[in-house]
Amino acid sequence: MDIKGKRVSVIGAGKSGLAAAELLRRKGAEVFCSELGPIDETGVLRLQEMQISYEQEGHSERVFHADFCVLSPGIPPFAPVVQTMQARGIPLYSEIEVASIFCKARIVGITGTDGKTTTSTIVHRICEEDGGWRGYHSFIVGNIGVPFSSMVLEMEAGDVAVVELSSYQLERSPTFRPEVALITNITPDHLDRYNGEMQNYAAAKFRIHANQQADDTLVYNEDDPLLRAHFAGGADRFPFRILPFGMETLRKGGIDRRLVLLEGETIIARTLNGDEPIMATSDFLKESFRGRHNISNVLAAVAVARVLGIGNEPVRAALREFKGVEHRQEFVRSFKGVGWVNDSKATNLNAMRQALEALPGTAVLIAGGRDKGNDYASIAGLLSQKVTLLIAIGESQAKIVSALDGIVALKSAESLEEAVSLASEAAKPGQSVLFSPGCASFDMFENFEDRGRQFKHCVHQLQPW
């Protein structure tokens, strides 16, 4: 795309907005950055250094004087500025869309409700191992916290861009086309943004394959019923190659088309010459990386590696060294015989469920935050089995207590520090304390990273007396 001289408005001055503004400015566009709230000092300095015009504390009429607009992912479609843009016929694009236009590297796009950060990180580590031998670089960008736009000009042909994608980022990406697309799973999440409709949320996720063609590949989780139904019929319905992975026993009479699967406790890859053992799960599962959901994440990553033409040794080397991702069931410390686990990234109930199932015994659970339409009663059975005390925090306290009263012992805390103190008093040796909120973080924290860091700080402050 030749954007030299084009007038572009960037709405939002967070990390992705600033990165998109800088990329477009470098490519010769006349960029105007508009932020509804304040822009922090670092952001102002970046904009000034790049000679990018900006405004803060509101959107003026100037924002609509644009050939197109780049919309930050956190801005909802019902925001007044978005509605006005659409009414005036101004094209709206995501930061992902803009960056992909200038990308020379092979794009691996990864989305899903849960597991996408962990899987993206594993794929990136595998590509780093492989690239060290074969002379290419791997970049991990997108929803993981590094804007695609901030790295895209460093990428060369033959490199690999591992792009983690949220549904928000896929909403306005009309030409985004990954060479390899992966969907880990789709379960209820963000329904507050999608009018409470699961099909709207799923449709946003499925945009990852909207532009894939015959030379491209879609990898999906055959164990996920929604994905299984969506890709039923395979090649008869889609122009690109479809390759499933999975670890559950196939349904009776089903045809096994899986590229990668779990056989006993061994990961197996299907080849033209027969089944090929990759490695045993015991070779990569550890205290900081455990649970069947993480085996599924590994299967997904191995499937992507096979599609990219990566051999087994880089895969094995990366997996042996992998210790998990911060804020994803992260082991913090053992204190008085109790293991403390930071799962701040659990922003929905399915992630909470996975974390509980991965624990070896019972737990004191700290949960709550900004509710996203959760049905807490849907996990009541698991909570009654695994949780001896649930400590509710944040805006969702009352809803949690109402839904689970009589199912599990309950307490409320007005701060995370208080919740940690209550958990320390209640947990018995051999148990875990699991911080798995199941909610968004924005009621009490800047984001889930801030929430996780504060939890870890509170845990490390615990004293033995």
C-alpha cells in the first residue's frame, strides 16, 4: 500500500496506537493521534519526536478529516467516535491490518479463547531454535503485548512473525492473511462486547481464515466441539488446507485426520511413512507448566512447526527448556507447605477451570474482578470438588457469592492484600492458593499483568511469624 501523503487518524494512544502511528509516519502518511483520555509523558515524547500531531482528553472534529482510521483494539464498536467514523464512510482498520501490509516475513496467526499466549510463545521458541540453525529470525508480536507495527520493519523475507490475535484485533483486519493460522479453542468470553451472543464472538475469531487461500494452512483443535462443527466438511467448504490436532479419543466411527495427537503419554505426528513419536509429555511437563490443557497447547505448537517444515530436534529442544509464561499458572513460591500460583491471565471461567483441573490437590481460590457476563454456577461442580474456600474480590463479589452460596465456603476481601492474608490463614500444608480471577482486571488494576505483579508482591511479603 502506498500511503505517502495519506491523512490517517489513529484512535487511541496506547502501545498499539503509538506503534501504528510511528509506522505510518515512517511510511510518509500525515498522522493525527487522538486519545479520549490523557496520554502519558512517554507517549507524548514519542509523538513529538516523530513529529506526529496529537490531541488528548477527547476527540475533536479534526479526527474525522482522514482518508482512513486505525482503531486501537480496546475501543468498542459502539464508541461514539467509531459510530461517527462509520456514518461518514471513513474506513476503519486494526493495527494488525496496517502492520501486515508491510510484512515481508511468513505470518503465523494464532487465536483462541485460551492458550493463545502460551502456544504463541512455544511456537516462537521452536522457531528461534530452528532459525538458529537455518539462518532466519522469529518475532513474537500482537496480543502478547508487543505491537506488530513496532517490529514489522525489522522483518525480512524468510523470517517468521508469530502473531497472537485477540477477537478485537481481528474485527477490522479485512485483508490480513496468515500463511499458517491456528485456533486453539473457542469458549464463552467477551460476551459483553458481542451483545451476549456467542456466534458474534466466534465469527470474530473465524476472521483469522477469511483471506486464506490454497497455499495457506489452518490448524485447529479437533477436541473443541465448536471448532469441530465449524470445520466439518473440510476441503469441500474451504479453499485452504485444514489440519486438526487433538488428544481426546476419537468419536466412534470418526475418521482420524489429525496431524498431531496424543497416544498414551506420547506426542505423535502423522506422516506419509506412518506415525512418528515426537516426545513424551514427561519431558516437558513441570511444576510451572502442567495440566492437560497445556498438553493441548503443545500439540498445537507441534502441528504449526510441522506445517512450517521444522524438524523434531528444534521442537524437542524448545519444549524441554520451556517453563511456562508469566501470569499463566505461574508458580510463585512455597510458603508453610502451601504452593502459591499466579494465574492472573485467567480472565474467563474456562481458564479458571483449566487452572483448577491442573492442580494436584485442593486449593483456596482467589477470584473476581470486572464481570464479563460469567455464569459462575456453570463451574459449581468443579469448585465443590477442588476448592475449600473461595475468596471473592472486585466488582463481581456480590454476583459470585450469590451464585455459589452453599456450594463452596466463601469470604470477601476489599483488596488483594487482604485476600492474600485470608488465603494464608485458611490454606493447609499440601494445598495450593490459586489466584485465578475468571474476570477482567480493570476494576482494580491497569491490566492482568499489573494484577499478577501485585499478587506476587503480596505473596512474597508473607512472613513466617
